[in-house]
Amino acid sequence: MSKPLLAGIEAGGTKFVCAVAYSPVDIIRETRFPTASPKETMTRAYEFFRDCERELGPITSLGIGSFGPVDLDPASPACGHITSTPKLQWADTDIVGFFKKRMNVPVGFDTDTNAAALGEGRYGAGRDCDTFLYLTIGTGIGGGVVVDNRALHGLVHPEVGHIRVVPRRDDTFAGTCPFHGTCLEGMAAGPAIQQRWGKPGIELPEDHPAWDLEAWYLAQGLAAMVLTLSPQRIIMGGGVMHQSQIFPAMRGYLKEFLGGYVDRPEITEEQEDYIVFPERENQAGITGALLLAEDVAGKGK
Ligand code: ZN
């Protein structure tokens, strides 16, 4: 019997990554293209898989890690849909249904950040943890939560980027989140940095006050997440975290905000191993999507 051929889609708000592989870390063909209208983008992905099948034989299963919010509830009629996304063209798009109908294979589905968390968990910075957080700080703030080696869903799925934060006394910025104003994303994602300081973060010097303020907000969010989810590690990637000077300041503020209450050396002494940059930064999402495909391979359609 031939080896199952896995297909994966990392469906991001700005770009799609599609790949086929026999193992999640051994990609045979990969393509990346910008996210356009749902029909155009999904058709392009489908055509890529069809070309791969011509060359490699039939695909056995598909995994999709999608931007959201998405409906993951198997009992819901909208399961497999992108739902109330601010990317209006994509609101109420049945992304799983589109591929299931055309490819006739089992489809595994989760959020893009949960997929990336699974990828980092199996093959990256979370490999020695069973309960950890994966955060991405870029044009938004997204978070995947893995508990006992499974992506946490619950009622919907965690949206840790929208935790409410208290504005710092010297910061009068109103926040960018259309839902909450001054939530973590509204105060600390890339667009908030750009609007508050009048230029994108990448143009601000390393010692600009923006970075200490950024560390302060991120640490507030992290304190809430440490207290509620008790992660064994926090993996933080995305464009903003390339400013590596944020890390030491953020670790200091996290310790301060927790006030000695979580009395573990990971918090009080060894935060360099506790809050880390991803190991598979640009590949974590597609690796996770292929893991979702592996998970449903051989299961019913
Ligand atoms: Zn928000």
C-alpha cells in the first residue's frame, strides 16, 4: 500500500500557504500566494492540489488552519466555516465544504494559530511540553492554546489577543480594536504601534520608548494567560517579536505583575526558557495544517 499523501492549507488573512507531504516535516510541493476573494483564493489552492495529484497520485486527507473566527463545533450547521471575520468578503465562507466537495477526502480543521501551535508543539519550541501557548504578535494578536497535547476549543476557541488590558498612566492612546478599543491587540499589535507613534515599528530605533510600553502591555496579557491556562511554556512569534529587545523587558514586567504568586523558577528565575521565540516560525502553520491532515487520515469523510 502506498504511503498516505497529506495536503495542508495555512489560510492566513494576507496569504495562503498550500503544501503536500508524506510527513508534516517533509514537504514535497509548496506554494504561497496572497489572499484574494474566497472563490479566487480557494480555487487557486484546489488547482494546486489537483496538479500535485497528477504527479504524485491521490491525496488522502487535507488539513486546514484558518484565520477566523471559525466554527469548530461539530454539532453546528456552520461547522467548518469562517464566520464573523472583519475581512468582510470572507464572512460566512464554508472553507471546509469547498474542499470536501471537490477533493472528496477527510478534512481536519482548526484556527491558524492552533495549527501553528500544534506544529511548534510536535516539531519546535514546544516539543517537551504538553500544555503551552503559542502567540503571534503582528497585524493582530492571535494565540493557540495546547492543553495535554490537544488544541483547546471549548465554546469557540481561545481569543487571547482580545484580553482587556489596563492602559499605562502615561499612554493616552485609544486603541485600535473595533470591538474593544483598548484590548491587548488594540494596544499592542503592529497597527497600534504605528498609530500611536506615527510610523511602523520597524522604523523605530531599538531604544525607542515604544518597546518598553510594548513589553508592558504584552506582559499584562501574559500574566492573565499564566494565571488562567498555566502554560509550561509561552512561544511568541510574529513580526513585532523580531524586536528582540522586547523579550527581557517583558519577562521583567511579567514577574512584577505576578507578584511572586506563581512561585515557580520558570517565572521567578529562568524566564529565558519559559518565554521563547518559535523554532519553526514560517513553517509552523503549514506543519500544523499537515498534522491536522495526518490526524484525520483514514477517518470518515
Ligand atoms: Zn479586541
